Amino acid sequence: MITDKAKELLAAQLLTLINGGTHKIGLGGNSTSPLATDLDVAVTGITVTPAVEQAAGNNLQIKLEVLGSDITGLVIREAGIFDSVPNLLQRVNFEGVGPFSSTERLQIFINIEVD
């Protein structure tokens, strides 16, 4: 059994890795293999702005934000969280959102619980 304190410490370490990493969004939307090292179809040349916080002990809340001017006309179906290496730490696929106009903004919220 892992203790609550160990869960908090692991979440804090994960927070450090995520804050030091890069993050991506993509056009692919199929299921994720545990062996995956990147998104299926990453959108390149854009800025994905993260906001990461450790909520209640072992929970992390991540918000990824992209300006519509970076993804005009695209339908987004996946998001990825990477450390600085970059190792893929989390990939989330979802039903496509978009297409986006240049005046819109995409925000993706991801919750991670260390358990």
C-alpha cells in the first residue's frame, strides 16, 4: 500500500516534470498505446500554453490553451503532456472540437490523480 504522503510527493514530482516540459495538441484521435512516444498527428509550429497546479494532495490540474489563430480551420482530437526530454507522460484523445476561427481560443482541462 502506498501512503497518502507518498502520493502527494509523487504528484509534486510529476508537477515539476510537467512544468518543465512541452505540450502538444493534435489531429489524431484513436486509442493510446502505453508504448506511444508522441501524439498520432501533432500540430507543429504552434504554442501550447500550460497552467499546472497541484490541487488536493495527489491531484494535478492541467490547463492547455491555444490561440485560434494558431489552429484556424483545424479539428483537434488529442492532447499530450510531455516532460523536458521530451517523454510522453499523458495522452488524451477525445471527440474532435473545431474547426476554429482565428478569434477563438481552445482550452483543454486534464486532471491527473496519483493513486
